[in-house]
Amino acid sequence: MMDAISISKARLRFGQTIALDDVSLAIPQGTCFGIVGESGSGKTTLMRAILGLQKLDQGDVCILGMPLSHSRAALKKRARVLQPIFQDPAASLSPRSRIRTLMGEVATVLNEPLAVTYERLGVILNRLGLPKGILDKYPHEISGGQARRVAIARALLMKPSILIADEPTAGLDVSVQGDLLNLLQDIRQSENMTLVVISHNLAVVRLIAENAVVMCAGKAVESGDVASMFQSPRDAYTRELLSAWPRLRVE
Ligand SMILES: Nc1ncnc2c1ncn2[C@@H]1O[C@H](COP(=O)(O)OP(=O)(O)OP(=O)(O)O)[C@@H](O)[C@H]1O
Ligand SMILES: [Mg+2]
């Protein structure tokens, strides 16, 4: 089967910092893939490269077998295929529009009757534990945890074939974290979506992903299926990550 995302020999530096050091990976369609690593290891940079928001010095990214293009038209078209949930969700919500407007835009993009979009939205808001009243608010009027869930709702509303979420559970109550991961997993299965989850929390990746890559200082130091990676980590850094957070758990 065709890969949802494939990256070959990605290299990128910011001045002296090597943010991506010869990273290659392939994410099969319809699977859940985890990207783990400590802060500054290059996870968000890798996501930005996949989204076409960050050009690489070297290497290639393909989305559903097509090489990534950086043109405006290509970016717009890609939004229907690949939806991001950014690490700082509040910053990704337009400050001047009510949440309702933000959601309503999806109807236009998908060329779908507004009533149908709102009906789908109702179901998603419900599953995310967001009250309908949130639609009347502006982004600065909601909490960080609500903003994250609003960003997730917006991304899901787009019915993307690939969803890439940067620390999706950050800032959420522990009780909601598990619900959210289950929701993403349910939607992935029912819509045959490809899900990429970035997290420094190994418990999150262990719970949700089939395959994962471990990033360290811009390098993919270990990759493979999550079960064997956690059972017998080959790399010293992965072992260290595992021992550093022995008790973290998503409930
Ligand atoms: N726009 C930029 N300009 C300069 N350096 C950058 C830029 N973006 C990222 N970096 C650097 O690249 C490295 C990787 O950063 P990145 O944000 O990808 O890490 P991360 O794994 O997402 O970390 P975190 O878990 O804290 O979100 C870091 O050393 C960071 O300081
Ligand atoms: Mg990051």
C-alpha cells in the first residue's frame, strides 16, 4: 500500500543547530505513528517540514506518493488531505473570528451545506466535551485546554486523510487525555485516517501508536513497532527516555 507520508534523508540546520540530521521514515496509510523525543529533539521541525511550512536543506517529503510542493495553491489543496493540530493551538486560531465562523469556513472549503457541517460539528464537540456555547466565543475568551480541543475539532471537521497532532494532550486534564486519544483512535479507524501523534510522553505513544520514531538531537535514533521498541529498546537514549518517565500514565 502507498505510504501516507514518506521522508527521505531530511536535513536542516538553523545556524549552528542541526534540527534534522538525515531523517528518513515511512508512515503507512491508515496507521497511527508516534514521534517521540525530548524537548528540542526536532519533533515540531519535522512536522513543519511534512506540512510544507519549513523547507529542508536536503531531502524529500512525499504525501500520498506525491512530492511536496511549496506553492500557495499546493498548500491550500493539501489542507484537504493533511490537517495539523499545532503545539500552541491558541496561536493557530484567528483572533478576530468567533469560533463559529472558524468552523463555518469548513463548509466552504469542503463545498458542503452549512447545516451538514454544523451537524457533524455537534457530534465532534460532544465527543470532545465542549459546550455548544463555545461557538459564540472569540479565541481569547476560552481557556488553553478549550483552545486545544477547538483546534482538534476544526481539524477533524475537515475530514482529513492524514491528521498530525503536536502534543495533543498537553494542557488537558488527565481524565480528558484518555478520552481524546480514544476519540482520535475511533475516528482513525472509522474514517481510515492516518494519525501522526507527536509527544514527549511515551505513555501516549505506547497507548495509541503502532509504529514510532525516537528523535534525539535531530536524528531518528530508533524506529519500528512500538511494542518491541518498548520491550527491548536498542538505543541507550530510548532506554533513558523510558526510565526517565516510568510512572507516567494516560488514564
Ligand atoms: N525557527 C527556528 N530558528 C532557529 N532554531 C530553531 C527554529 N525552530 C527550531 N529551532 C531549533 O531546532 C531544534 C529543534 O526544535 P523543535 O521545535 O523541532 O523541537 P521539539 O522536539 O519540537 O521540542 P519541544 O518538545 O520542546 O516542542 C531546537 O534546537 C530549536 O531550538
Ligand atoms: Mg515541539
